[in-house]
Amino acid sequence: MPDERDLVAGVAYLANLLNRRLAPVLERSGVTPQQWGVLSSIAASEEPLTLAAVARRLAVTKQNMTGMINRLEQLGLVERIEDPNDLRSSRVQLTRRGRGTLEKAGPAYQGWLRSLGSDPLARAINRLIARLEER
């Protein structure tokens, strides 16, 4: 385990550990924790999102998001549609299969979160994110 005083190493360790522990929970739905995050972000929006918008929500590069969306598209979980505001761009939305995947795995995911006692942790993480986004 990283030195307890090293915040950045600790957060990186925590992210990797969460992904390793979450993977078996999501395995039956056929998605990885990273794919789950992308699907959840898209589902949280009332309208289709640009790839750049999804990348911003997850704090990754647009290039990384392009690869992830390509894979989710191959799995039939998302689809690209033309952006009515910019013909050079596309937006992404869940397919029926993508929504079904979230609905199917949702209870197991929520149960896993509850088993961690995640409410206080989520609040602390959200406060830290808000502070970092202010800078």
C-alpha cells in the first residue's frame, strides 16, 4: 500500500483497487468498470452527448474516449448520431441494449456500493473533486 501521507498515490491506488473489486460485480453484464462509467455518464444526460462532453465528465482525453466509444459501439451498447449543431461532430447515446445492461447490472452495482458504506466516502470524494475543479 502507498505511503498514507501521499494523497495522489493513495487516490491512484484506491481507483485501481475499486476497479479490481468492481470488475467481478459487473462481469455478468459483460462490461468493465471503465465501460460502466462511460455508460452511466451517458445515461445521466437527458440528451445525446458529444464525445468531448463524455470525456470531460470522466476527466479523460478525447482520444481515450474515442477508443472506449468505438468498443461500446461494437458491443451494441451505444450508437453515434449526427450532431445537429455541428456536422463535423457526432453525439453518442445508449442503445436499447445499453439501457438494458445498466438496468440489469444496476442492482448488483448499487448493492456493492452499499456494502462499502459508500455514502460518507462519496461525499468526501465529491468535496475533493469540487476543490480541485476550482483551481
